[in-house]
Amino acid sequence: MAIQDDIKSAIAEVLPGLSCVIGWGAGPEPLRAAPLFMRDAADVEKFTAGFLAVNNPALFLPALKGAKVGLVVKGCDARSVGQLVAENLVKREEVHLIGYPCRGIIDMDKTAAALEGRCEPGEVKGLREEDGDIVLDTPGGEVRLAKTDVAADKCARCRYPNAESADVFVGEKIAPVVERDDYADLAAFENMELDARKAFWEMEMSRCIRCYACRNSCPLCVCRDHCVAASREPHWLTQADGVRDKLFFQLIHATHLAGRCTGCGECERACPVGIPLLTLKRAFSRQVEGLFGYTAGLDQGMPPLLTFKLEEPAIKEREW
Amino acid sequence: MRIGVFICHCGSNIAGTVDCASVASVASTYPDVAYATDIMYACAEPGQDAIIAAIKEHRLTGVVVASCTPRMHEPTFRKTVERAGLNRYMFEMANIREHVSWIGKDMEANTNKASELVRMAVSKLRLNRELKPKSFPVTKRLLVVGGGVAGIQAALDAADAGLEVLMVEKQPTIGGKMAKLDKTFPTVDCSSCILGPRMVDVAQHPNITLYAYSEVESISGYVGNFDVKIRKKAAYVDWSKCTGCGLCTEKCPSKKSYDRFNEGVGPTTAIIIPFPQAIPKKASIEREYCRQFNTGKCGVCAKVCPTGAINYEMQDEFIDAKVGGIVAATGYDLMDWTVYQEYGGGRYPDVVTSLQYERMLSASGPTGGHIKRPSDGEEPKDVVFIQCVGSRDVSIGRPYCSGFCCMYTAKQAILTKDHIPDSHSYVFYMDIRSPGKGYDEFTRRVQEEYQARYIRGRVSMVYPKGKKLIVRGADTLMGTQVEVEADLVVLAVGAEAAKGAPHLAEKLRISYDSYGFFMEGHPKLRPVETNTAGVFLAGACQGLKDIPSSVAQGSAAAAKALALLSRDMLDSDPQIAAVNVNRCVGCRKCIEVCPFKAIQEIDLRGQPKAEVIETVCQGCGLCNATCPQGAIQLSHFTDNQLLAEVEALCRF
Amino acid sequence: MSVLKEKELRVIGFLCNWCSYGGADTAGVGRFAQPTDLRIVRVPCSGRINPLFVLKALLGGADGVLVSGCHPRDCHYAEGNFYARRRLEVLKGFLPVLGIDPRRFEYTWVSASEGQRWQHVVTTFTANIHALGPASFSPEARELQILNAAAR
Amino acid sequence: MVMSTDTAKKFVSFEALPDFLAQLAQGACVYAPRRENKAVVYRPWSPGDNVEFAARPTESCKHVIFPRSEELFSFTRGGEGENPDDSSLILQEASEPGPAVIFGALSCDARGFLAFDPVYDGCGTGGKARDVYYLKRRAITTLVVRTCKTPLNTCFCTWVGGGPASSEGADALMTEIGNGLLFEAVSDKGAALLQSLPDASAEQGAEATASREAAQGRFPQPADIKAAPGSLRALFDSAPFWEKQTAQCLYCGACTYLCPTCYCFNITDESNGIRGVRLRSWDNCMSPLFTLETSGHNPRPAKFNRLKNRVGHKFSYYPKIHSGRFSCCGCGRCIKSCPSSVDIRKIVLDAIKEAANV
């Protein structure tokens, strides 16, 4: 992988001026990489990019404020950084972005589905990339899967595969997968009857274990250690094991992300019990994009719900 | 907590459609309720005494009164509980009159709803905390916006009492509409003779600073300490040099300018002094008519000015001032009567407005006090007055009565006879509204002594016939059609809120009604206050009124402002936002949205945190709704308090 | 909340103190008859209304939620309702993904002088909610109820 | 779990399984792994449900005995209405839990309860502070575990004394053979549960034994982590080591809440005026709130403090007071479901290596 070596060179070049560079390295098993914090040349050697570069490194930025940090970013990761910068949560001059053309990342749940009947993803012993495919070494022999079949949903609607805001861009920029996000997934979801949607969320949320991986994996969650989820002043949520409290937490998170969410999907990926949390956030994003034409992570300035216009041409108020 | 609940009957106002005893009995089962009773009139002295007695007897620590709207009596009952030794914020009201008993007659539903509202109030009260106001110093200076008779009165009264006053007037002269009037009803005394000296008083008063040809650009701050930015519009004449000699106005070659002061009765020059008694008596250039500005060639005024006051380069100037209170006295304007096609829609020169007619009657007006037809300068013999042009007309969205037209029409009919003894006046009217002191007698005099012919009916059409105008209308008393051949038609054009009034209201953060008139605090009990502390109303900006009423309200506004600004310190409202620094992450979102810049970032042991500037916070709670982790809470309307109310209403 | 069975539905209103609460008062003073379903929570400003209060109410079993503030530009606090307008409009469009009929939530502007308009708003909104019927958001889905019953 | 009956082997064909489960469900709530969208979770089984045997459950089954949020009792406050001066509190115990069966759990899940048992049975208090809520549910729950056929990459039960067919902590073990399941009771409760089943043939028994042995062979050789307790204690003050290990951690609670051995809880009162309940709900040592004190001081302010505690507790502090038993059953869920790919095995091994170098 020539590009991987090029990225390594780019990292090595800037690393001396930075406290660290965050990218991806080997994970606990063949199908999973892990966030990699590179501090010296030996660390840089461990760097891997590509189909397994799943984690959004922007997540770690706010906690590292005060020191200049390098990030290797996919297009979607760069949007998270962009939004953090727009909201003054991170100083742009404290971040050095190394971009590369991202051709999509793996989705473990889709991989599990593709492997069903053969093995679990956790039994895969090896992986190699060939053209547009991944070839998996499974207990029952090699299995070849098309990347597009097991790539994350967000990759199929990727508008910004190249981190346009990068300080250094390694490789050739590639064309976006789609020109615009038509929110077809939401439209399909909303083909269900209203009551069926309610029942869907109740059922999904009943699996929630309140681990808050969704929240802690969200690069734009600002409250961090002061989340209302466990506070009594204000006391929005009880600690009872009820669907309503669990769903309400998701509404809190989605509301706080309204107009700010860049759709990186880390919340949904992090959820150990597979609740489709991004759907809620995308419902807000669809609204905000439609009404205010604001694209989180790309547009400058405060997110639309933290500002206003005297006239709101897109808001059609109801007549009485 | 030990809560006492008092369900007020308000005589039969509430008890007529709410079973108050039953509400009290249900309320006694609510959490922390130690005592609940119904009471005939909670706000009356025996009612308040009963509350105080109950607080003492039952050792209550909080009180709920279910009665009328808190906008009415919350302050009353807060004082009551305070007298009994409780903190005034350990009190909640349930509005079971305006929101229950007065809007439906279903006793069962009303009683149930009243119980629910009491449950909400109890739920909230359980989370109330004692709040204590802080005091802050007051800027002893009053801003009066508008230099008409109401504003003049307010300014002089306040200044006479020793208060510093800033007066802002958007025209180059003060005096307002009254300065344009020839005479006033019902005494028919000379308008400028009574107003003129008061205008001079304003100019000469050591406590009054006058900003004429100026407008309020912006207002921030709060009661006791408003920050006002005044835009002093460029007059292109340096008023510190201008002596008001008038030489420039004589020499100005641009003699076709619209004469604003004279309602366009005659043309005027591009550089003007509005009228001889103008205060300040200073010249100003109307840019749109000035040759210098339009062609770049002229400069006559600059050449003739003996003091070199003309300055074509002049820019608008901004003045920042701090004031403790504000009186809005922005008056009214005439509506655009040309919507009435039946009166010619402005096409016939001999159809004039009543205010134009005043200028014709005035000895200092463009006609020198001679009534002349605009079309040919001839003296009219038959003058028709049409009343209610734009008043009481639902079809054009003006259902209200302008209030003073009946009276000035009568006055103008009298003056017509005085000016032209062989003239005949005809007055088309809907009803004669003359409820003031000496008013009805006046309207009788014009008919009986001055032989004005009053015709009760509407005019359906005015059209020219030769040199005359035919006024065709109905006489509803006779049940006949009438046609009058008129030489001049005078329209009693209805008044409306001053242009730009809503805009000023937005700056003052006060409400206005659908017609643009400013809302008083209470229609009966707080007629000059607004719901924004420190902002008072005087004159027609609050609702149309005649000169005596405007003057009275000007004095009233001054009295209110004096009461406010006579204090050295004011208590701040403690219902403001507060930051829990332990929870604040310093994300600045509250700072971003605060409309009052009342939140600042501080450094707490190396961590950025938000801090509320207590005297600047107005208590809107926008920050509270914005803070994702709820670290900033609006006291008395905290998340938990609102959640308690919501939960009291929820099924699960 | 104990609403009158068969007669009333649970309708919660959040009204700003300066305009709409005053408008509701004006309607009362004018004896403008209104349905009895609505319960009003008084807040200083529509900008105080976190959309989460609305969601809390809807998840808590409210059949309808109505927010009313000052007309744009008339906010007592100058800007609160401008923020409210954006946040509440966004919220309204979000509700369907949860399976909540967006018609169960409305926001509007009523000034303190508009008693008749308030009467009209309340009457119309309450009628709309009655047309929609009681909200079916249950604390637990049917399937879950079965599951939980089994677990007892 | 003392054996008092012969290890009678029983057999149920997959075809007859639903009937057997239905029979069990008459006397108890039967929890079985079920696939729900992208997760496999333990759900109350009802006729018609499939039991998921292919994919391993995402969560552990600890919540059946240690609910995520459990009502301990409810309270009603006096002092209202008729008698406002009454300041009493009326307590009412939570309703008694009913008998439960966990069917088809993993053997590591059962071993997880072995970490719970001494803690909740009053260890260190001479049996005085016994947790009646836990013990009650533990006593009336019958746990049927299954033999794992293959390991996942994240499995390390063998490191901590377990294995694919361990029945420790369970009441019965089942092993898939041919067209059905072979059951062996390992406790009285287990025997009682299985008594209605037909006995298995000797061939079936042998087949199961062979299958278990084959599985055992597929599982990884245990790493030597005997030094872990001492190493972790030695590294207690080595902040740089822990900071490095923790850099990628996002300190959510996925690891602890999926862990079969994590037993920490929090207690809150949720009250709505007159009535309220006292809840015991899972708590998570990775959260900063876990040790946050009322003063605002937090003895474990940084995530490395907390991860150090989690690893230290499992592999050093717990074994020190519980006869060397690790508070870890090696299920690997904390690795498999970690959104940030934190690997506790690597931390333990790195710690041993690091301590050796110190």
C-alpha cells in the first residue's frame, strides 16, 4: 500500500512539532483496528490506514486542548474537526490534519450478516484487501466479500471522501460517492406507520444497557463528564430501567447534536447492542439542512440553533 | 416543606363555575400540602390576613394561591407572604380565573382543571428556593422619546423635580402635532400661544438636553441603567453656529420642496426652519430637494450664511448616554386616506386633510391664515367636512375611533365661520363623540350658534363638477340622499400609531397592539407603565387621545419616572440565571446566545467557566434552554421546576 | 394527569409570560369561551423552552403540546422567540421519526392584546388533537409488555 | 454447588426443544439468547421464539440475577392531608422475584457469578452483610450453560481458569450433538430442571464428551498471568504507563456493563412527591461520577486512573482478597464490544512486562 507509506512519511515529517499524531494501528483482532497515538518513529511504523480505519480520531481532540495535535483524517473525520473548530471547542491552529482519499470503512454488523452461516466476525483469522474486495481467512476457508457490501452505510452516501480542510493531503483526491444526501434511509424508515415507528424505538431501546458508549464516542458531545444523564440538578432522567428514560436520553443527545452532527455515525457503531442511533440524529440533520442550508462540519459560524435570522424564509409558519 | 393552598372564590367570578371547596379538598392530598382551604377574596384585606394567620398557625413554608392571573396579583401576594415572614419567592399562583372560570361554564371540567393547575403550582413550589434581590445604583437621568406636547410635559415635570432629562425628537423641531394646530378645542385658544412657552421652557431648562433631528438608534441595559445610543441626523448645518436668522431659507433657489411642517399646503425651500417658533430654531437641509446634493452645483446657502454654519459633508453623529428610565411619547400619524377612492383618492386638490386645513387656518401658515382653495386660491364659501375618514372602518382594518376628530371638526367649522362669515359648513358624521369637559356644549354651539349643518350619514362619493366638488351622501336621519356643492372638502382623517412605532417598541422591548400602539402594563391600574420596568408611556403612542389627556399622561409618566429615579438603589430581580461552576464546561454556548451580553467567560483555576453578570441578566432563560448539561439555570424557572410542572400533567 | 375521561385530552401549553400568557388572560377577561383541555405552564420567554420539555411531555403521555410566544420582533427579551422559532420548527420536523404525529405539536405567536386570536388558537389546536385522538405512545411496546409480563 | 445426584445425562432433540422450553416456562421465566437486529440478547422466551445458538450473546446474562435497575423498596411519605405533622415514612418491599431459568448461557457467563457470590454473600463481614436481593435471585435462578464449539479471537477464558465446557457456577451443562442437546446436571437445581427429560444413550454421552474435548483443543493455550497481581500493584504509581494504555479509551461503560463479573452498583431514590422508590442500578467505574465526591473532589479524575482501577481490581485487588481468583471470566466481551478496541489482555501482559523491567 503505497499510500500508507506516503501517509507515514507525512506523519513522520510533522511529528517532531506535535505532541502526538492520532491515526489507526492494529486492533485486537484481524477485522478491527484501534486508535493509534503516535509519539515516536516506532509508533509511526505501526500506522495503518484503509478499510479498517474506522474510529473517528476527532473524538480525542477536546481533551487534548492546549497542545498541538496531528490527526490522520477521513473526510468524515475532518468534518467533525471542522465543527469543533466552528464552535470554538478546538482551536484550528492546535490541529494538524493529514488527509487522504477515503474509499470507505468496514461495518462489523454488515460483515457479521455477510458471514452468517459460516462463522462470526470474531472467528476470522486474517484479512487481506484485493481490488475492491476483502478476503477473509475463516475457520471454514477463505471468504471473499465486496467492500461495498460490508462498508458502513455512511460510506454509501459519502459526499466528502477527501478531507478538504486538511493541512496536508496525501494521494489523489477522489470523486464523491454521491452529490447530495437524499436521506433515502429516513424516507424508507418513515414508510412505516407512525405506531410501528414507536414500537420500533421501544423495542430497540429496550436493549439499551445505558453504557453511554454512544455519547462517549461522539466527537461533538461537549458535556462529557457533566452529562445530564446522571445528574439530579437538572433531573431529566431517572435511573429506572425503563424504555422511556433510555429513549429520552437519545432524544437529549440528538437534540444537543441538532445542527451540529456531521453524521460520522460513531454513536451507532459504538453501541454494543446495535441500536440505530444515527437515524435520530439524521432526522434532525435533514431538518436543519432543509431549513437553514447549514452543513455541519463544513460551514463556518455557529450552528443554526445557536443563532437566528430576523426573517426565516424557509420556516413556513402555520396559519391559524 | 409545608405548603398552604388557598382557593379564591373571587366572589362569584371563580366560585360561579368552579367548586372551590372541592379543589381545596383535592389539593390537601398533594405532596407537602399541610393546609388547604377556600377563601372568598384572597386579595382583599381579610383574605390576606387569613393567609398570614394560616402561615403562622400551620407553620407554612410555602403558599399557593389559586385565583386570578399572576400578572395581576402575584406582587400583592408576594408581599402578603413576606409580611408573614416567608421569602416572597416561596409563593406560587394558579390562574383559575382568566384561564378557567372565565372561559367556560362546565363546572365539572373547570373544577378538575383548577385542581390540576393547583397540582402544577404545588409541584413547582416544592422546588422553589428563597431568592434575595441584590441592589444596584440607579442612573438618575430620564430619556424622553418624542417632543410633542406629551413628551414636553413629561420632560418639564421631571426636570422641574430636579431630574436630568434627555429629549430626543426626530423632527428638526419639537412641538409635535400640536404645534401645527391653529386653535384648540373647546376653548378655541391659540395653540402656539399655549404650547410655545412650554417649548421655550424645554430649550432653556438647565436640566433638559434636547436632541432634535435625532432618533434612538439602540437601547440596551435594564431599568435604572439603560444604555442609549442616539443618532443625531446630519442637518448639514452646524447648529452650534446657526443663529436661526433665516437668510439661507430666503435665498435658497430650490423653492419647490415639500413642506413637511405645513403638510404640503405650500412649497418650501430645501433648507428650512420649520416654523418661526421652532425649537431649536435652527436650519436644516432636506437633502432630497437640495441642488447642491442633487446636481453638485449651488452652494447658495453656504455663501449667504453669515456664520459659515453650512456643512455639506456633515455625517450622522452618535451619542451614547446612560439613563435610568425612559418615557416613550412618540405620538401618532395620520393614516393614508388616499385608499378612499370615493373621496377622490388624492386626485382633487380641493379635498384636503384636517391637518392641512389647520395650516391654512394658522396665521403663521403658508396662506397667512387665509382659507384658500388649493386649486385656484379662491376663498371657499361652501365647506364640507367629512368625519371618520379612516376611523371606525372595519373594511380597512381600522375599527377604532380616533377620539378627537369630532371635536376638531367642530372647531374647524367654527373657525371657518370666523374666517369667512358668509360661508356655510356642512359636517357629515357617524356619531358625535364629545364626552370631555365642555365638549358636548361645544358641538352644540357649532350647530346652533355657527349654523354648521350636521348631516348624520356617510359620504358615498365626491366628484368634481366645474369648479365645484359634488359631495353625495346619505342623510340617515332624514332617510334621504343629499348632495352638497362644495368649494372645499375637509377630511377628518383618522390617526394611527406613529410610523416606526413598532420599531421603537422592539428597541424598548415593550409590546404593542395590532395597530402599533404601545401596550400599557394594565389597562386600568398601570396605564402609563409598560411591562418593561423603567419604560413609561405618554400621549397618543399608547392610544389616541386629545391634548388634555396627553398632557395628563405626560405628567403621570413623569411622576412614575420620578418615583423610580428618586431612589438611589434599586433591587434587582433575583429571577435570573446562575451558573453551577462544577457542571459548566466553558463551551460558551450561553455566551453566544445571551441577548443581553449578560454572561462572561471567567477563568476558574485554569478552567474556562461562564459567569452571569447579575445586574445585566434579564431572566429570559435562553441560556438555560441552550446549555446542554443544564449547568446554567434560571432561578425560579429551573429545569427541575418546569419538569415538575410537566410531570404533574403527564400520564406516566 | 387526570383529565376528564371521554371529554378531555391531555394538552399542555408552554406560554411566555409577556405576550401569550397575557393573551390568554385577555381572552379570559373577554370571556372568550375555550375548551378546558389545555393546562398552561408559564415561562418567562419562548426562548426558555428547551425542545426537550416538549419531548418530555409527549413521551409522558401528553396528547398535544402547544407553545406560544411573542410575535417575532416583539420579544420582551428582544431575541428569545427567534431562537424558539428555529428550535421548535426543527423539533416539529423531527417528531415523525419517533412515530409521533407532528400535528400533536404546534407553536405560534400570540400577543398580550390578542385575546380573540388566543381563543381561536386554543380552540383550533384542541379540536385538532381531538381529531387525532389520544396519543398511543405507551411506556412499553406491546411486545415488551409481553416480555415484561413473562419476567414477573 | 455440591453434587448430590449422579450425573444423569439427558437428551433433547432440537425438534423437541420448544416443548421442553414451554414446559420450563410454566414454572419459571425462561431467559434464552435471542437475535434482535444486530445484537444477541437474553430475552424471556415464549413459544415460537428461536434460541440463538450460532452467534454468541452480545451481553452477559448477569442482569437476570443482578438487574440493571432494581427496585429495592418503595416509600410513601406521611405528613400530608389529614395529619400534616406526621413525618413518618411507610416502606414497602419490592415484589418478590419469581423463579427463572437462564437457558443456553455461555459457560464463561456462569463463571462470572463466581465473582459475585462471595461479594454479595457477606465476605469480609463474617457473613453479616449479605445481600438478600442478589442471593434471593441467585437461589431461584437455574443456569443452563452450553459448550462453546469454537473460540472467538477475543476469548481468553482459558487464561483465568475456565474453558469452553466449564460448568462452574452453573446448574447444568448442555452440549450440542448431532440433532439435539445433551444435558448434564451439575447441581440439584439442575437435576430437578432436567428430571422430566429422557436419559441420553451412552453413545450420545460419549459423543458429547468428545465434542467437549475437541472444543477444548480449539481454545488458546493460556498465557501465564500469575504475576499479574503483583505487577499491577507495582505499577500503581506508574502514571505514564497507564496514560499510554488508556489513550484510546473513551471511558464509556460498555466493558463493565457487558462484563459478567462487574458487580458495582449505585443507589438512587426516584421520588415523585408523595411516593418514591429506591433503586439499585448498575454503576460503572470508568465513569468520572463513580468516585466523584460531594465536595467536587475526584480521587480518580482522569480516565487512566479509572482504567487502572478496572484492570487492577480484576487482576490484582480482587484476587488478593478472594483466594487468588481473578474477577474476570475471560469472555472477551469488553474487547469485542469496545468501540475503541481496548484489549484488557494486552494491558495485563504489558503490565507484567513493564513491572519486570522496573
